[in-house]
Amino acid sequence: MHGYGDKAAVQRGEAAGLVAGVTVQLGAAVLVLLGLGVQQAAAQAAASVRAEGSDKLQQLTRKLEAAHAEIRRYQTRLFACERQMIALRRENADLEAACEQAREELGDTLAAAAESCRAFCFGVLDALEGVVPAVSVETACFLTFGADGIAAMQKVLAYAKEKDYYVLLDAMRCDIGPNAEVLAESCFGSVKVGEQAFTPFACDGILLSSYLGSDAVKPFTRFCAEGKNVFLLSHSSNKSAREVQDLLSGDRVVYQVVADLAMRWSTDLFGRNGYSEIGLAVGANNVPVLKNLRARYDRLFFLVPGFGAQGAGAKDVQHAFDRMGHGAVVMAGRSILYAYLKHETDEREYAQAARSAAEKMREQILGYITVI
């Protein structure tokens, strides 16, 4: 509000300057009239001054109208923000009520914890709507609560899809082919029960551990022709990744072997944008690796973890994008979900804190890349 108030003050000052200018010119005209001493000259001078004054007043009027329009637009945005904050406060109150109700009905049980987790995730999904395009659901966090956690995860996946997010399922736990087939069907295909078919973990893409080989990957890549995506772990963002992923394998480093496999498995899977439906997960906190992979594999889309809590920032993740500002999506978890802890915000304001952190993250990244 102060910014717009200052602008109005400046405009009032400009208006005063315009009026003063007319006054000075009128005084000059009077002096000329005294010299001429004729009434006709006085009328002509007055008409000239009125015309010039009218033009300046019209200019001033247009400036004031533009200022009023800008103020109205600001007020509209302000009211929209106020409505959004009210809605988020209501959601926070709903979360608190849901958690209390879960404990009252279910006691200190895994079921109560899973329900609280579900309510928290719903609140974050509501808050981030319109700010982020995609969300990643980490299966391990839900498996912690056993069968109740799996049920909660299914609800979160369905709600995210309902909100029209791109939904990525982090499931780096497949091994032999039959196990991978089962999970692939439950995520991308369907599980048959009599005459009914179900997709219990419906999602748009999945993150897999490529270090288990094609047995654990190809059951999923066959769905890529239908628009699904598979992201293969190439170089992760955890500190000990280099113990395995940076080892030499012949004339290549292990993480490059994974990227080469991704390219090999991408035959006939390149879309109209030039990128494969198979992508790589590459941590942002090892910039030399990120730069190297982006330069060598310009047709693989990157999923980039490590932003925020793991130490990477916008300056680091910029190297994941191509020259058009495309080709990557940046992941952040704890720095968004638990932003209210960092800023010592009331925990009931967690949703608004998450949204603010996501908006700040987006602005920081756009400060380093240009999207064309």
C-alpha cells in the first residue's frame, strides 16, 4: 500500500507543477498585453493560454485515471490475497480439528498418525495449487504407518490428481521382473479383481532405482508410449552417492552408464518437444555432475532434487535447464513442507508458510533462467 501511496503523492506533485506552469505562462501573456495595449491581443493570448492549459489538464487527467486504475488493480489483488489467507487459515483449523478427531476416535495408533499425515498433505496440496505444477509422493513416508499409511497414500495420490497436479510416485524399491510388473500395473495399468479393474496408485510418473537393471525398469517403460514417465536415478543428492555413483565403469563413470541406458531405452519415446519420456534424477548439489550430464544428454528431461534443505540453491539448479529454460523440474521437500519451523511461524499457519516458500523458490529460480 505504501508504494502506491507514494506514487499518488508524486502524481499530485506533478499536477501542482503543471498548474504552476500555466500560471507562469499566463503572467508572461499579461506582460505582452501591457506592451500591445489592445483588447484583441488580450483575447488571443487568453485563448492560447486556455488551450495550452486545457492540453496539460487533459494530460494530468489521463495520468490520474491511470493511477486510479492501478490502485483498483492493486486493491483487487489485495482482496484476493486476503480471501486466500482466510481460506488457508480455515484449512489450518480443519487440519487441527482432523488430527484431534483422529486421536479421539483412534487413540495413539498408526491409523491416527496416518490420518493426520493425510490431512497435512491435503492442506499442502491446497496451499500450493497454482504455484507448483507437480508433486512427488514418497512411498516410504506412508509405509511407516503400515496398511493405514498405504490407505492414506492412496487418498493423497487421488486428491493430487483431482487438483490436476502432475503426480510423481517415488518407488525406488523394485527388484526382480515379476515384482516390477505388479507395481507397474498398480501405478500405470490396472489390477483385475473378477470383472473389475483398479489402479490403486494412479500417477503420471515414477522414480525408480536404475541400479537394479532393465528387469526393474522395462515393466514401467512400456507405459511411456501412453504418456507416462519414468525417471531413473542417475546421481542422487545424498552425501554418500559418490561412493557408488562416481566409480569408474570401463571408460565411463557409473552415473553416465545409467544415462546411456536411459538413452538406449528411449527408442521411439521422444516427444514433440524433443525430450524422451524417460528422464534422469540428478541432484543439484553436485554442480559439475549436473553440468556434465546436461551437456552430454540434451534429450533427457531432468528431475532435480537437493534444493533447499540439502544445500542447493537457484544458482546451482540453473545448470539443469536448457538454453530455452526447459528440460528440468526442481524438487524441494523439507524446505517447503516445514517452512513454518524455519520462520518460527505458528504451526497452524503451515499451509501459508509452505505456499510462501514455494513462491520464493520459484522467484529465485526465475532470477537465473529465462523461459522462452
